[in-house]
Amino acid sequence: MSNQKTQTMKKIFSLISALFIVSFSFAQNYKGKLNQVSESGLNQILLSPEVRSASQNNLDYLRIFDAKNIEVPYVLFEGKSMDSQYENLSILSKNSVPNKVTSVIVSNEKALNLEHLILKIANTDVDKTYSISGSNDNLEWFGLVINQTITDLNDSGKTSVERSFSFPLNNYKFLKFDFVDKNSLPINVLEVGFEKNFAVKKSKIELQDFEQKITTDKKNKQTKIHISFKNPQVIDAIGFDISAPNFYLRDARIVINKTKTQKRTEVNYAETVSNFQLNSKVKNSFEISELFVKEFTIEIDNQDNPELEIKKISLFQKPISILADLKANENYTLKIDSKLSAPAYDLAQSGINFNQNYPIATISNLEQIDNPKDSETADSFWQTPLFMWLCIGLAVLIIGYFAVAMIKDMNKESSS
């Protein structure tokens, strides 16, 4: 076969490849049904893990349409009072052991029921690992939170930041924050307080349908638990049900695989996104910085100890809802389109009472649609299924033609 024909064949196959890429590169969209509501007015629409995953954890892609295909405005609903009152608590002491730990003890002399405190902290660029414990006599301490991490302690517009620290509901008369100073200098805690009307945290949604594989890394003396989903999911908390041994204290972390470009080549590397400590004396449930991942690995350092017998691993997602003004017994459709940008609705500025309880609406029949027919504008010809099948047909004809020509050329060369 001549060099010219070879070059022609390469160009033809390049064209065919391009046609296939265009044919199958349509944006993936989703559509679901809002189950009919019984009360007209503002309704709270709970966004399920499936919706969060389909929208790539981006509310900008969401739209609601009524039966006449008219867009219905919505606003994010967090269920938190907008007029909460702040109250200070006294800091009894701040003690630092150089290169080890800084302890801040706070007085709750009225034995108020608390599940969060807000710390005002002087600006710093360091991250801190911390633990929280409680006491009724300032002598014997009981664990509440173990080895959590606080980051982003720098506000460019102010000299300090305010950060909320959550913990199990309690009424200890003393609360102690221990900040680890092993790798950095102490942070400066200026004030401590709480919001009187702080909304009780909603129950987290437990994620289902994930696979886990537990392996042992004998060289590094680690247990590795690989977690994977069919589609990426939002994860805000993780829990461990450990059946044995009776006493343990293990450092653990969450690691995800990432890729970066280095010297024009892609390099795979592992990034630690959360650190915590498994402890037989406390409930092993940890809030983590929000992850949106399809898979990740939990590494547990065993050192020379026997491996932990893990009965169950639970993964959780903080619930998110949106508020929309819906009519009773009306049909509504939720659409997800990754080509959309954030909508501009005035619903958020209309004086809604976000501290009120609203009826809950749910979404069902969420399904992927490759090329929605009910979009506001008609698709271009090249975006239609007909164009895709014409491309496929054309590609088959071209490949068939050149295959026949190649066979004829080979027969001629063999006979000559």
C-alpha cells in the first residue's frame, strides 16, 4: 500500500474518531418528580443523596418546573434561626505546655445544655488538631470529641475569626479544649460563647449501597479499608462499630487518590483529607470536612497490636433542603442540567421565616436523560439522536469501503 494511501487512511480514521466523540459527548441530565404536596405555600424539599450525587453537589444545576413548564423559584433552607442571641462564657484558664498542648477551660456554671460553642480566635495560618472533654469538678475529665481538625483560621478582613465547635449534648459545668501544639505554636483563643437559639442539628442521612474491602498492610502495620460507591457521594461524617479488642487507641486517617500534572506527565498521589483517633473509651463517630468522592481509603495504624475487629462502618451526609412555593395537588418536575449557572431568584429576600417548620416534599423517579426533549429551546441538528446515528452509519460505510479496497490491494500484491 502506498504511503499516500496510508496517510489518507490515517486522516479518515481521525475524522471518524472525531465524529464518534461529538456523537457521544452530549451533556448528561437528570429529571425527577416532586411528589404532590397536601398544603399550598412554602414546602421544604429534601435533596436526597441521589439528587446530590446527580447534581455533582452543585445546587446551581437544579431547576423546578410546574405542569405548564414555568420555572418555580427556590431558596436553600438550613432551618436555623436568623435572630439567634449570643451569650459569652467565662474562660477560666489557658495553659500551654511548649511543643505539646494548649488547654482552654471554659466555665458553664449554670450547667446549661450545650452541643456547640463558638470560639473567637486571633488570625493564624496554622491548622489545629483538638479534643474536647467535660467535667463537673474541674478534676476528672470525660471525653466528648477526640482528635478533630480545625482549619482556615484566617480572615483577611478582620484580625480574628469565629468558629463553631460541635460536640454531644451535655451539661458539664466545665468544658476543656485541648489544642495540639506538636507541629506549630499555640493559637490565641480570645472569647468563647454560644447562640441561645441555635437550631438543633438535623439527623444525618446514613448512606447506603457502598462496597468496602478490608486488607492488611503487614509492612506498614496498617489496616486499610477501601470504600467505593457506584457514583460520587457527599460524606460529612463517619462512624465505626468496633467489637474487639476491649481496649485500643489507634491513629487513623482518610486518604483519597488524586492526579496532578508534573513536567507534562500525570502523576498519581495519595492525599490525607482527615485525621482522627479510634478510642475504646468514646463513641467512634467523627464529623469530617465535606467530601464529594466516588472512593476513598481509611488507614488505621496498628503498630504491634492485633487488628481491630470492625463490625460496621457507617457513612453519613448532612441533610440539605430547599424551600419552594408549591400548590397542593399540582405536578412539579425537578431537572438537573450541568450546563446551567446559578439562578437569580428574589425568594431569599422576601422576608421568609427560616426558623419555621415547613411541610416536607420528596423527590422520586430520578432518572438520567441524555437529551431532554422538553428543554426551552429546540436542540440543534447536530445535538439530536438522528445526527448521532447518521455519523455512525457514515463511519460504517467509510470503514467498509476502505476495508474492501485494502483487501483488493492485498489480493493484487499477492498475485503479482
